[in-house]
Amino acid sequence: MGAGRKARNTGETIKGKAKEAAGKATGDKGLEVEGKAEQVKGDAKQTVEKGKDTFRHGTR
């Protein structure tokens, strides 16, 4: 997995956690939900990248 992609995906997950926490702190349900969605998106991208790595290394 490219380090750049991994960092972007991790950054997206962290940004989502921050938004979720801010939403909870301010009572903004929309921001909270948006944060959770970003976390899921970042985690899904990480899973896809890991799957690609497994496929690449497992077929040799």
C-alpha cells in the first residue's frame, strides 16, 4: 500500500473522529453523523488498499 494513500485514509478517519466529537460536544447531530460517515469511508478505503496488497503479495 502506498504510504500516501495510507496517510490520506488515516487522515480522513481522524478528521471524521474530530467532527463526530465536535458534533457531540455542540449537540449538532448533522456534524456528528457527517463525522461517522467520514470514519466509515476512511476505514473502507483502508480495507480496500489492504486487500489489494494481500492480492498482490499472495499471487506470487
